[in-house]
Amino acid sequence: MSSITTLDKDTVLARARAAIDTRTRYVESLFDAAAAASAAHSAAEAARSAAADADTALAKAYKDAVDAGWTPAELKSAGLPAPTSPRKPSRRTSGRRTRPTTDTPAADTTAGDTGSRTAGGAEVHQ
């Protein structure tokens, strides 16, 4: 006969539920962290948009003041900021460009350089 008959079904089910509850807490924590990250990114995007709008309004107001006869030197001496030229958006990349790997090591690999290439010929950078 099987040893399963000596086990208490309720005890086995309670252990299984406890294990599931423990694992579920990790998923709940992951969900909460993802929601917080999403909210933070949304807030950051809203702040970037508000800053861009404010920069545009500053540039317009500055231009209007200059068009009305104020000189940049007069505005500066009054303590007013001149608008900065808009920054070009950064071009973010996923990392440094790499050369395609070859199946064999390069012909110019020296004996003292054995640790800098993998078996497939790719360079290893640390």
C-alpha cells in the first residue's frame, strides 16, 4: 500500500497553500514595484513636458521684451534670466557598438593576449 494513506489531507493542503501564499507575495511585491515605477515615469514625463512649456514661455516673454525695446544687457542687469537654447534630444543607445564576431580567433592574436578573446574570437572587455 502507499504511504499516502498515513498523511493528513488537511495538513498537506495547508502546506501547499502556505507555499503558494509565499510565492504570491513576491508577485504582489513585483506588481507594486512595477506600478510605482510606471507612476514615477509618468510623473517624470509630465515634469519634462511642463519644463519644456515653461522654457517656451520664457523664450517668448524674453523675445517680447527685446522686441519692446529692452536690450539683453538691460534685462541681465535687472537680474532676469535669458532663455537658454533648447538642447538637442540625446540619442540614447543600448550600449557601445560592437564588431561582429567570427568563428575563429583573429590571425594577429599573440600568445600573451590569450585572455582577451573568447573561443569564438569575440573580444572580452571588463
